[in-house]
Amino acid sequence: MASRAVSGRTGPGGHRARMRARIRAAGGASLADYEILEVLLFAGIPRRDTKPLAKDLIARFGSLSAVLSAGHDALRAAGVGPRACAVLGLPAMVAGRLCRGDARPQPYIHDLQAAWSHYATTRAALPARGRPAAGRVTLLLLNATNRLVGEERVPDGPPADMCRDILQRVLRLHAVSIVVVWDDGTFPPTPRQMEGAATVMRQVEAHGRLLSTVMHDCIIAGEEGWTSLRREKML
């Protein structure tokens, strides 16, 4: 009785149940391109028939691939809502990650010494003209297991601009924590250099908490050695 009731339902809910049952029984390969798009839109349009929109998008862009690679603005111009735009952007993002083809584990930054060793090794391997200029900061962006997911350099500038730039990079790479290396080229740093770095890092730490991002520490580095703002009790 229950199975007959589900199969006999009308409206978007009944259609979605039948589509899911079909995928379970015959696999995704049984779906036409517009039906694949229709199923993807289920997540972005919870209570509306998605078939007309799926067919319209295929007709407008020419293919499923073209729809999934269309940008946010193009999809919005085609009548797709913000939530559905976000859903349709996921397959291209996942495909890009899969195409990287590098399954090697990223470095494990388990403490400040490991962070410094990684930075110093990477810096030494760069040609002289490719090395970070004095006064620039390097972000070691980490995931939930303290694996490195990105390493980016941010130019020196006003504290508010640097804070915004750092947190934008954290969000773009979906990092959950960071170690910052501020390399002024000379060591030991002057009190003015330390305070300048601390001003930026205090802002990053405070605003990062609002984004559930942990700033572990800021290494102050030079050719002759390094210390950290926490070690110097400036954070």
C-alpha cells in the first residue's frame, strides 16, 4: 500500500520520489541531460517543479555542460535563483578538484617549528627574484587536520586592508586555521616592526573568530632567525 501511495502521488513531491527511485533502480546513466539538471535543482528549489527550468536552461545554453559551466551572472540572467545558482556551481568546482590529479598528502603543520621549517624550505628553493620581498606576509592555510591547503603571499599595507585580504584568502580556500609568517628580512626585528605586525594580527584574530577561523600564531622572521608574536606575548 505504501509503495503504491508513493508511486501514485502527483505534484513535485511525487515526481521527485519517482526520480529518486529511478536513480536507485537504474543508476544516474538512465537520466537524460535535462533530468540530471532537474535532479540537481531539487537541492536549490525545494518546493517547485524543476523540469521546466531544467529544459529552459538546456535550450538557452545548448547543453548540460554549458549550463554547469555558466557563471553566476549568466544563470541569474536566465532566471535561476541565488540558492540554485550555488548548487549548479558545485559540479564544476568538484570536477576541477578531481582534475588536479595530485593525491599526495599536503604537509602536516603540527606546531610552530613545523610551520617555520616548511616556510624556510620553500623560500630557500625559490630563485632569488621569486622570493617574497621584505615586509610581505606568507599565509600557511590549514584544514581541520592541520594539513596545508594553501600558501599565499599578501603585500604589506594598511592594517584594515591586510586583515581583509588575509581573511578573504582564508575563505576562498576554506581553511579553518592559519599560521602567518611576516618576513622583514632582518632579525631581530625592531619594536616598531613587531608592533606593526601585532596590530594587523590582532585584527585578523578578532575578525577570524567571527568566521570560526583560528589564527595559531604569527612568525616574525629574518635571515638570522625567527620568533613569534605569542612567544613575545604580543597576542
